[in-house]
Amino acid sequence: MSTGPPVDAALLDEAVDLARRAGELSLRWFRSADLRVDRKGDGTPVTDADRAIERFLREEISRSHPDDGIVGEEEPAKPSGDDREWIIDPIDGTKAFTRGVPLYANLLAIDDEHGNAVGVINVPAIGEMVWAGRGRGCFFNGGPAQVSTRDTLDGAFVSSSGYEAWDEAALLGLKRAGAGLRTWGDGYGYLLVVTGRIDAMVDPSAERYDLAPMPVLLAEAGGRFSDFAGQNTAQGGSGVASNGGLHDHLLSCLNPA
């Protein structure tokens, strides 16, 4: 379980509703023939859907919680006037989205003075959502969510958003440990860990908005989240999610030096 007092149940419900509405909005553009894809300064794609969804979420959050800070992928951060901050990734997996692959996600998280408070992963094109609130449990489409019980990498399914950024020694270490490597990537990979369908998800390079929902989701589902250094943070530049039982072995493979 997460540390700190239970988050307000109404705040959790609000975040879930916002993520669901964001997903409905995204479906207006999904597989649309007139979807416009631009390139940001770093070469990554951005669409009208990314921008519209983040604008929608920012407006809704600002109307209900004018003092709350907001951090998103597509717009500058709004400073917090209190101890609460919302973190938005309007479309996590934009490359999948632009190619008509239904595994993109809407990510929404809330941090407060106690740390990670709320996390939501919504995958609207396939009708799957997980959410968690600190001290409130983790849920998948309304029922309880729980990680797998496998305690060894031998035979475990380990997913990633892609393997181009991986250290070759880390890949070889996981292969020799007997892990099955898959690419159910981006937010959907973390959803699969939270629901116990795979055993681990690894992101060697990721931003805060890619990872912000994960610490509370994994904690409330009985698993573990960290960066490559083993710290429980979404701001370490990398992400490792597991059922907890194989986490240390996984980290040792990811850090062969």
C-alpha cells in the first residue's frame, strides 16, 4: 500500500471521470483520415488530439481546483498555489495512435504533500482502465486489480515501450534469466502489470508525465515501482514496474555494471 493518509474518494472519482472523458474525446480523432501529425522540436509526433485533450483537462481542472498546479506534455506548467499538482499525458503512445494501433492511453495523476495520491491509465480504444488512490486500492474496470505472484524472472513476461534505448548487456541479462521479452509498450504495458497479466514493464528513458500514475497504481495493486536506481519516483528519468517479487532481480539485470 501507499504511504500517507487515504486520498479523498471524491477526488479519485473526479480523476477517473476526467480520464474517461479524455478518452472519449480522443476517439474522435482515432483512425481519422484527416488527423494531422506534426513534429515537436525533439522529433516526436504531436497531433491535434494531444493538444485538444490536454487543453480540455487543464480547463476542467482549473475550473474545479483553481489553486492546483498542472504539469502536462504539451503546455507549460501551471504553478501550484497549494500542495497539489495534476500531471497529464493526453495521449501516451502518440506513435501508436497515429498508426491506428489501439493501445495508446490517457494518463492522469495527482501528487500532494504526501506524495503520489492518484493514478489513472485509460485505454479507450479497447475499453480498459485502471485507477488507484492512496489508501483506496487499485481497480480495473470497476473490480479489484492485483499484480501477479511470480517470484522469478524465469518464465516472466517483461514488456517495454521499445528496445532501441536499452543497454545491450541488460537485454542479454534478461534473456539469460529466462524472461520473455515483449513490447506491449507505453501506458498499456503498466496496465498489464497492474492487472497481473504480465510481470514487469521497463522504460529506460521516460518523462515524469509518462510515469506519474505508476507509483500509486503499483503500490495499491501490491506491486512495486521504481526508477533504474531503485528509487520510488516518477521523476528519475526511467521506470520499472513489477509485481514486487522479482523487482530486485530485475534491477540487477538492468544495471549489469
